[in-house]
Amino acid sequence: MYPPHAFSSMLDCDITQASNMKHTHAIFFIEKLANHHLLTTPDRAEVFVIPVLGDYISRGMCKNSIDYHIDDIISVLDEQGFIHHKRHLIILSDFKSTNMAGRLRQRFPRLIIGGMESWPGTEGWIGLGYSTHYAVFAPGRFSRQQWLMKAPGQPRKYFIEFAGQVDGRSGYAHRMALFNSTGDIQDAVIITSTKSVEDVAACEKDSLDRCMKILSPRQMSAIREQSNFSLAFRGDTLGGDRFQNAMSAGAIPVTVVKNATTDLQWVPFPHIIPWNKLVITIPEEDWMLDPVGCINQLRSIPHTEILERQALLAYYRPDFDWAVPNTRYHENILIESVNAPCAACTKP
């Protein structure tokens, strides 16, 4: 890894706060690598990490422009003896960093970008998924500390939970179908803070099922920790932060898919995390006909299977959550970056 403080972003950016609640990876990654045993000499390194806070830059949280910081990156690499034929890694996981990623790629063909989502075979790109509420919002370093997940097998108050926007965007059709549905869902917390669904009333004291209520991330995390299942609907893309937030809380993620194989190819570290054993999928055609029936069908899952899935969530949490002390997130990023397809990286 190049020296972090040689780059202007470490001095010009406001690192007292997270760049974004869903896309704060770079600062954690750089911190974890600072004294890591995998660091080696340039002649032995397989990948060179560029420790720049690109997502902060792209969100305007730094003193200077994107152009200024791109020029700074080039200047520092030249000063540090830039090894042009080696693959380099930079974290640009925010969708707002797309412009910066494209411009850097033009300058560095051997650049591996750690982005929000990826797909098998994508050239020079790895998907990192999303940062969890536990990493960003808990008290501590811009709020970070360890929150304790309920141990597998402990009773949970709620059967299933969801909180999020519901509107007419094409990617939100599964949410809209749920909020327009009828029928009883016992022990559920299913809420929205938006007003684009007809006839959705404010939540009442004795019911949190398909109603309108605003809760903080910490309040929703507390509910998620008390839920057996979490509806991890897609967002504007096929992915979403609900997968990792649910799993970190020990709630089994449930998602709706057109194709159970291809729709989940965006998930991070697919060769490390057995997503098919962690996520429950519901066919889209079944969901759109009867969302309530699909949810209630989950009640037929044997308790032993629920315990097995919760145990797997606890085991793999260090692979996708910066908040745990024994996180393996940074090591997984390095493994993926070394193995990422990069035709230009094979040329001397």
C-alpha cells in the first residue's frame, strides 16, 4: 500500500464522519491495512493499494475538486516509483464515484476498482457490497462500536421486518405489491416513511404492519435484532444494503427474484460466503400474486433450519461487516482484487 498521507485526500477530506451510510468502505479498509501482516515489499506485492478516499471526494466532502485529486494521485504514484505493469486497487464504492472511476480507468488500464456491486467476469471490477448501520451509526469512531447480535436460538419478538421507501420506481415493484396487499401478517414490522402508497395510514400503537412510521437506523437495527426474517428487497439496482444489515443483526434475509441464480450474482465475495445458504429467495411471479401468502409460507420452515441459518449468519458476519473486531472484510477485498479479471494486468 502506498503511504496514505502522501495523498491529499487524507488531509483535505472530512474524515470525522462517514462519506455515506451505505458506501463507507475506503476509510475502514485503509485503517485495517495500515499494519497488516499481508503488507510486503513492492517487488513481492501482487496488488498495490491506492489509499485515496475517492467516495469522500465524489461527494464533495474534500477541499478540492475531483480534477485536483486525480492529478494528485498521478503525481504521488510517480513520486513513489509507480510500477506500471502491476495491478492497482482503489476503493470507489459509492454510485456518485462513477465519474471518477471512469476517468481513473482511462489513466490506469491495470486499475482494479472496488465498487458497490459487480458481476461475474466484469473486467477490472470487484463488488464490495454495502457498509452496515453497525459500522456507521453506532457510538464511537464516527460512530463505530461492536453491537452484540442475539445468539442463534434465542427467542425473537418479531417474525419479519422491513423499513424503507415505497414508490413507483420500477425497482420498487415488490415493495409496492406488499403495501397494496391485504391479509394478516402476525408479529410483523413492515413500515415506510414515504407517502406514495395509497391508503397507507400512520402506524398505531398496537400494529406496525404495512403502515407509515419514521424510525432511526438504530431503532430499526434494534427491531431487526428481534426478528427472525428480514425482507431484503432490491433497490434501484438488484442489490441493496438490507442484505448485510439483516445478516449482521442475525435476521435471515428474504428477497424476491426473477431468477434465483442470476439475480444474486451481485453479492460480494461469492467464493467465500455461501449466499445460497444464507438468503431465502421467493419467485417474483408468486410474490406479485400473493405477497402475504409468501410471507406466511415462511412459517413452515422448521425451527432447526432457522437455527442453522442463524448460526451461519453469525459465522460469516466478519466477512461482510466492518463493525466486528475480527472482521475479514479487508482481507476478502485483497483476495478478490488479486483474482479479479484484468486482461491488461497480464501484459508486462
